[in-house]
Amino acid sequence: MSEQSFTADLCRAARKARGKQGNLTYKGREQALARFAHTVWRDGYQIHTTGQVKEKHIEAWARDMAARGCSKRTIANNLAHLRTALEGIKRRPFADKVSNAALGIAGASRAGTKRPMTRDELEPYRAAVAAIDPGVALVLDLQLEFGLRAEEAIRAVDSLADWYRALVNPVGDGFVTVIHGTKGGKTRRCPPLDRVRAAETAKRAIAFCDQHRGKLVRKPDLKKAMDRYHYVVRKVGMTGEQAPHSLRYAYATEHLRRMKAAGVSRREAAAGVSTWLGHGDGRGTWVEMVYGREELAAAEVQHA
């Protein structure tokens, strides 16, 4: 038996747990469990199965992550993956006993680390990106207009024609269907920020793809395309609060503002925007905390 076989046992246990196992979550969980196995074996705990995991092993991992400068939120997320593995072999009561509070990492904020990027703030970055790679600039335009994740925007090439038809159809609702690159393969429908501008963006993206072998990011496969995208946006300084993910914040914030102005309740607005972002209507509270915290705080100040 070895560290690798222990990792494999942890992963098998996690796959038996209840709930959906989205592809990205699945990959992240396996990586976290591999890190746990490596830590306990490096520290001399030669355990071989998930059933042998004890409090001291979990505590050792939490201490190791803290010593490496991981935030409380990161530690809590990693421990959640381990609890899933323990749940898979019916050890959830034990997992809950070793709580975040018991490990001294309770109270970690789930508020987002980005803030909404306005169109004016985006423009200098977009111009710099376009000078390096115009295809990546179009990806940013799609992200802002439809609230897309990076992979969703890069893989939107197969949907652009359908989106354009939906946007210019005068009797349609203007919603587009996001299929490719979504988390867990969950299809969703979402509205653009501006229907006319979105149609023009889709038209420009289609023309670009026609000239570049059906690609927005001109790389042979998705991994290389994602690497190119991240390289270019980092090169122009789109990091931290100004990272491209802040475009999803801008999309969510603007729709929250519009729905509240239309008289939609805060709860219903958050549930609706959550669905458009691909989180499902049950994640409304999370959307309020992460994406809409600045917008909601500003509204509370105005009404005070």
C-alpha cells in the first residue's frame, strides 16, 4: 500500500457520497484528496483507507495548510472535500465532529474577492488585449454581455449563430442558451445586458471565427486556448479585483439593479440572476453575498 493507493481509496469513497458530482468539482476534489494523502504520509501517518482517518490526521492537514499561508476559506473548502469522502463510507457524523470551529477556521467569509468592472474600466484593458490577441478581446466582450465564465465564452463558437438569430428575432425574448463549457454540463438560458449590443458582439465573433478556422482563441485544443487566454489577460494586468471574473460580477450587479427597479423582490431577483449565471435558483443567497454585495449595500445606504 502507498500514498497513491490511499488517494485512490479516498476518491472512491467520495464518489459514493450523495449529491451531484460536477466535472470541475470532481477534479478539484480529487486534487484536494491527493494533497491530504500526501500530507499525512509525509508526516509519517501511513494510513491506507478512508476508514482509518482520525482527528489527528485532519488537524495535521489543517495546520499544514495554515502554515503555507492558505486562507480560512481555502482550508474550509479543502476540508469539505475530505468530509465528502468520509460521508461516502458513512462516516459523516465523525466528519461533522471535526468541524471548522473545532479546527479554528470558522467564520471564513464567502464574499467574493472581485468587484464589478464597469464598461469604462474594461475599455483600456480590452484595447490592450486586442492589440495582443483580438480573439481574446472578443471573449471578454462575450463574458461581459452574457455573464459567461472564461471556458463558456471560449467554447461559445458553436452557439454564436443560434445566439445571433435569437437576439435579432423581433418576436423572441432575447435570451440565449449556454450549452458548452458550463459547470457540470448544465444548460441554461440567460439574457444579455443589451440586446442590440449583444447581437453586434455575436456578429463580430462569428466573422472572426469564419476567418480563423472556427476559433476565437487560435489554439489547437481547449487547454492551450485557456492557457493563452489567461496569459494575455494577466499580461495586461487583469488580475486580483480586476480579473476577468469581475465581468460576471458586473453582469450580475446590473441585472440585480434592473430587477429591483422593476419592483422584483430582493429574493426573487437574486434567484433569477443565480439561474442566469448557471448556479440554479437555490443559490440566490449565495449570489447576493458574492456577486451582489456592493449593489445591495448601496441600495441599503440609499434607503437608510
